[in-house]
Amino acid sequence: MANWLKRGAAADVKAAADRNVRDIVEATLADIEARGDAAIRELSIKFDQWERDDYQLSDAEIQACIDSLDAQSLKDIEFAQAQIRNFAQVQRGAIQDVEVETMPGVILGHKNIPINSAGCYVPGGKYPMVASAHMSLITAKVAGVSRVVTCAPPFKGKPAAAIVAAQAMAGADAIYALGGIQAVGAMALGTQSIAPVDILVGPGNAFVAEAKRQLYGRVGIDLFAGPTETLVIADDSVDAELCATDLLGQVEHGPESPGVLLTNSETLARETMAEIERLLQILPTAGHARVAWETFGEVIVADSYEEMVAIADDIASEHVQVMTRDPDYFLQRMTNYGALFLGPRTNVSYGDKVIGTNHTLPTRKAARYTGGLWVGKFLKTCTYQRVTTDAASDLIGDYCSRLCAIEGFAGHGEQANIRVRRYGGREVPYAGAVTPGDRTRVGA
């Protein structure tokens, strides 16, 4: 039986916070839809103290951001983008169009068609999240999306130079200096100056995640990617410093980011809790990390690997760092996670920044039904069919007619019957006829 040495906030506290976010987002999106650019400008001034006549950056502004970075920073961005592009290309190569003759004269297939336009949100309020530009834009471009626009909030009163450089280097077709609900709303709903997109992607805070949720249906979304979550699964093959570092390295994202330690060693659990307190005294981002750890942090001691898998699948965390003697045990058995980081030599930060997998991942238990952002999110798998012989149309039509009759769909049935008559040369009654052979309503 598992023992919780530390629990996070109660469900009712989280629910109250969710209701507040939901109400704010709903009113804000309604304002954007009603007033367009005017609402965007007011919101940008209110939340980011940022006012411009046009929030799209010019070519000169973009180049100035690139020129402001030192050569090593540009090389580092290029390296990260190369890793992400390489893996995205491998993923794209694994997605194939298909066509098969399922029976003589019946051909079925599907095509993987890129979405026409995508809006990529890059967080940058607390930290300039350069990596999010790579993850969204490069993946969309590898998929073949023809128009990719991107938004990131200003950082310290001006466009974040590193983000802008990364957006440009990744191939953005338009770059906007906008953040939060106003950015997501503008891309999805469109304004007088911003054409709407077909899908929204990218991580963000609770307000951005809720805005995407409310906009889903008007546009597509990648997934619900709210505040960062991390789960560290460990046994006594690793030490408390490593566990504490990997937890605090993620909860520093913000005060709403949960971090969980799941172990079968109570000694390691207690030592990790003590080590977290030590590190919080020296971590420069302890202001965010402490609130997150104290509010949402959990420490769980399980009896066995088997119980650890069951608890981990129930948590369905965005990031799962596995540091045990046999990390493959968890790879082979876990089913609910955004991404796994196997063994002490890797960690969530590698995935977040540079290793090549995508860091836009499902949160809040969405890992139960979806994986993270990847090339396939930007593709529509659309089917087609072709019947090439009279005999095949006659055969399929015969079955279809009877199946339609079971359901009471007379019009559907007549779509089949007319082809049986024309291509099979057989007389069949009109699907809605009172007497057999009555074709007075067929019109043929």
C-alpha cells in the first residue's frame, strides 16, 4: 500500500482556480471576437504594458534581433533546431499514404494532407522560451504546413531577441509580439490585421491552455498543454541530490507546476525532501519553485515496481523521469505519460531544449488519450475510395441496400439500388416502394 509523505493541493482548491481562469478566458475571447484589433491592443497594454500600431514584427526588427545575439547563441539555436528537424523528418517518413485493392474492383486509400495554416504560441512571460519556437514551427514546416504564424509576448518591454531569432530561423511566415489570451484569440478568431489559422499549437500557462480549450472546434488544437508537470520515478540506485534537482528543475516553470517523487525507498524519499529544502535556499528561481513545490508537490512511497507503474499511470504526468535499476521495466509497462526520460544520464531538460523530441506534451491527465505534439498533428489523414468495375459496384450495392433497410434509410438504400440496376443489370425495387418493382419515385 502506497504512503503519501507529502500531498499537493486539495481538489476543491484546484477546481476554484480553474473556474476563475475559465471565466476570465471566456470574457476575454468574447471581447476579442467582438472588437478585434482594438481589444488586442488594450489587452496587450493591460497585461504586457506593450503598445504598437502593428504587432507583427518587420523584417528589419527580426534581423535586428538576430544581429543582437552572439555567434555562440546562434550556433546553439541552430544545433537544437537540427536535432528537432531530424527527428521530425524521421516521424514524417514513418507516415505513409496507402492505397489497396480490398477486393477485385474496390480500391481504398488515404492521403496525409498538411493543414493549410498553423498558429504557434511561444511562452515568454517569465522566461523567454526559445525552445518552444523550435518545437512548434519546425514540426509544422516538416509536415508541410504552408502558412505558419507565431506569437510570443514581449520580454522586459521589447520582443525577446532569442525567441524572435529562433522563430525566424525555424521558418515562420509571420511573427507577432503578442502574449497570453490575446495572442491565442487573435490567431484563432482573426482580427482586422491578423488572418485566422486552422490549428493552434504550443504550450502556455493556465490561461493559454484554457483559451485553447474554449477555442477547440473553431480551430484545431494540438493538445491541452498547461503548466508543466514532472514525475520522478526512482529507487535507491540514485541519490537524493539527483532526484531533488530534477524536480526543482521543472517546478521552476511557475507556481502552478506540480512535481511528484514516486519511489519504493522511504529513505530516498525523506532525503530528497530534505535536499529540496537545501536547494531552495540557493536556487535563483526558488521564488516560483518553492510555491509550486509547497502547493502541488507530492512524495509517494510505494511497495514495488508494479505498484509504482499503477500509480504513475493514474497520475499520467507530462514528463516522467525514470531513474531505477531497470528503467525498461517502466518503458514496457507504462501506458499514460507525455514523454519518458529513461535513466540518470538523461533528464527532462534535455527533452525540453535540445535532444530532438518535442516538448509540447499533454498535461492534466490528457496523456490517458493523447501523446505530445508531433508531425502527425499537422496532418489530416483523409480517406478516398474508387470502384472500378461494374461487378464490384453491383456486389457492394447489394450488401449496402440490405444494410440500409435494416436502419430504415430509404434514400441511402436507393443510392445503392440505382447502381445495382445500372451496373448489375438487375431489377431491384425502389427502396421506399410500397410494392415490389414500383419505381415511380425513382426518376430514372
